[in-house]
Amino acid sequence: MGFTGYRVVVTGAGRGFGRALAIALGREGAEVFVSARSFAAAEGTAQEVRHVGGRAHAFECDLADPESVRGFADALAETTRAVDVLVNNGAPYLDGGFTEPDDDRIAETIAAGAAGTVLVTKAVLPLLLRSPRPDIVTMVSGCGEYGNHRSEAHEAFYAAKAAQAGFTEVLSKRLRPQGVRVISLYPPDFDNPDPLGPDWNAPTRGGDALNARSLVDCVRFAISQPRDCFIKSFYFEQA
């Protein structure tokens, strides 16, 4: 299978795109390490990966809590000696008018999406540097693309995604000499069919909204390239 032998960490994998990516890579032979804010959500995805024939491990990790992030990294290090791919997918979505969400939700959105991404990457980097093929993939979103105002997301979500974009840009330059590829995806709002349902493999046509299967294919393509081929960013037109 295409990713046999790969050890892939996916944050925010209890649902949505993180779940879809974990199942897709597990189906192709990767050993996946999935995290979510609740262990039950992470374990639910891990069980689905096992059901399609993959190997999976579940962890609890609250990206807004530095202690939880450190605990996640420590548990990872007890489970595997190296990580080949870290997928920074976890980031809570927030919408509504600027003054509608309470202050705690705004702070949590920025803490988890911005600081959480930095802290997870920092904590997992020692395991990545033990791999001969280390990749860091971050699902930034079109909200992190300068001048993109198309999403109805809250301003705090835009702020978190802009922070991710700035972080991955400089991280790419600084880690490249160590052989680490830092790959960022900037998708618009997209459809998320169930990877275990009939719609996952439904044909798409020009003009359709982007869907999660196509994003999974982008990640698969980027991390499967030879080490001299470094696809730094994926940008998408919005249907």
C-alpha cells in the first residue's frame, strides 16, 4: 500500500477533515496517531482506521492548553520513536458577528489555532527529526490568505489562520536545512463527505465546491514526492 511504514500524526482528528485524512491514510497503510479534545472522539476515529485495515493510536489533546499539548507529545514519544508526518489540522472554527461570541470562545479560537499549532509543532519536532522523510502539513484555510474575505468565519478565526500562515512561512525557511518540508494548504470552505460513505468516491465536475477527498489527494501527493521535490503551498479557487 502507498503509505506503508509512514507514521502520521493528525491533530483535530475526532471529526471533519482530520478524521477523513486519518482514515484515508490508514487505509493506505500508514500508522496514524490521532488526537482530539476528547479521548472518546479520538478513539472513535482510531477504531474506524482499524476497521479499514490500518493501525491507529488515540490521544487526548486540547490545543488551547500548553500542558495538554506537552502531555500529548510525551505520550507520542512513549508510543513511537519517530514521526514521518505531522498534520496540523486541529483549530476550532468560529463564526457569527464580531461582538456575538463571548470572550472565552474568541480567546480559545486564537489560542488553539495559533499557539496550539506552534506548540504541537515544537513538541513533535524531535520525533520528526528522527525520520528520514519529515514533513509538516498545516491546514491553514483560505482565511489565512492575505486579502481573502470570502469566508463568513469570525474575525478571531481569521486571526488564528493568519498566524498559522505566518508561522509556517518562516518555519519552512528555517527547517529546510534540516530536511523538513513544511507544506501549507489554503482551502476555501469545502464539502466534507463521509470517507466511509458512498459520497466519498462520487465523481466531481468543474464548478463543484472543493471537497475533502480532493484535499486528501493533495496531502497524499505532497508527502509522497521525492525529497528534492518540495511543494510548499496549495492555493485554491473558490467555486
